[in-house]
Amino acid sequence: MHWRHPQPDKCELDALYRKGSASSWQYHPVKRRDWQIASAIIRKHGDVATVLDVGCFDGRFLDHLGGGYRRSGIEVHPLAAEHAAAKGIEIVGRDFSDLDTLHPPFDVVVAMDVIEHVGNPRTFLASLARATRPGGLIILSTGNTATTPWRLMGGMYWYCSIAEHISFINPRWCEHAAAELRLSIEDLVMFSHEPAKATEAFIQAAANLFYRCLPNLAYTLRRFHALSQGKACRPACRTPPHWRSARDHLLVAFRVPAGDPRERVGQSAAESPHRAIGPIS
């Protein structure tokens, strides 16, 4: 596991989320490969009646999932939560801490691109498990540090440059966490955040390699380009170029075993070994 150092505290993170625009994380469902994979997993299980989306934003994933389910969400951004409610999604919480207050538990709990926003991923996964009925599914997606682009770029990777991203996991972490929490892994899929044609994928890879080797020159060229167009050189000029075509994400589906989930996922187990890749700024 990797994490940002130093980390913003929860108050700082909440302020970032509430200050953001309600259109900041809008995606077309066709471009969200994890939404497609998660939807297929949910639909192939015929015993699903209730679905909770943790960090549902404006409810677009649940809307994409379609009817036939009782759809609920947790969302910190007030305006985004209103948009989700307008789509018929019941907002049952405003914060991850609300997970432990939910009853009855849900058949499926999803958290797409959320676990990287929490300081303790294991504790978060345990909370997801307690919100899931015995025999139910937890589906989460996030970046995968065990990929060549991540190893090459380290703390200079684009996914690390987002201030709200503070924890970064990989399949090995998922295996350790599942064993500690007595979950089983049913599906583990690697995918690109945003698939691209070969030419665009090559350009993104080349831009990242250039930035990795010559970051100051990359900044100078960006600054010159911005000034030549009469634009101010914003702090974004120093951020890494995106590499969304890289196969650097994972989606994992955990199965919650039968039994009392509150006995199964105790809070006292030690966190899995991890190391910092920071400071990331």
C-alpha cells in the first residue's frame, strides 16, 4: 500500500469536496469501464434487490444501473446529492462514517474511485462489509500501484497529483485485507480509466516519460505555451500529464460470507504493511 505524506486532515478534505463544482466528476457511462464491469457483476446475480453507492456524487452510476433495484447513496457534496435525489436515489448519508448507522444492510455496496480518498482503507473496507448483508457483494474500483506506469512514475504519477487522493492500493493489498476481514475475492479486473486509440495512448505515454525525465523542461514548455496564447501559467502547469489510457486501475468484487458481519469484521486487526511514496504535492 502507498499513501500521501503529509495527508490533509478530514476537515480539509471535506472542505475540498464541498467547494467543488457539482459537475466536477461527471462522466458518460460508456467511458466508465468500471461502471460497465460493476453493472455486469450486479446483473449476473439474480438475488440483488438493494444497492448502495458510497460516494455516489450525482447518482449517475446508479442511474446507469437502471431500475429494478432500491438504489441508495452516500454523498458529501450537497448539490450533487440533490441531483442524485432528483434521479430517484435515496440519500442515506453524507459521510463515510454514516456506513455504521445503516440498517438493514444492502445486497450490494459499491465504491467507485473512493477508497483512495480515505486515510485508512482497511477500516473503510470493514465499514463497507458491515453495511453489506451476509452473502452480499462489495464492489470497489481505484488505481492500481502494481502496474508499470505507477512503478515508473512513482509520486510523479498523474493519479497522485489529485489533492484528495491520499491512499493507493493494489491486488496484494486486496488479498491481505480480504483475509483479515474474512472476505473472499470473486472478481479482480484490471482496466484503463479511459481507453484510447493507439496514437493517443502513445502520446500520453511519451508525455509522461518526458515529464519523468525532464520535469523542469516540461514545466518551461507548458509555461511558454500558455504565455504564447495569452493565458496565465496556472499551478496546473507543474502537475503531471494525465495517463488515462494506461491499464492502471483495478476493480475488485468481495463476497461477504454468511454470518453476523459485526462479529466478522473486527476493528482490532493490524493494518497491512505499507510504505510511503511521498511526499506528494
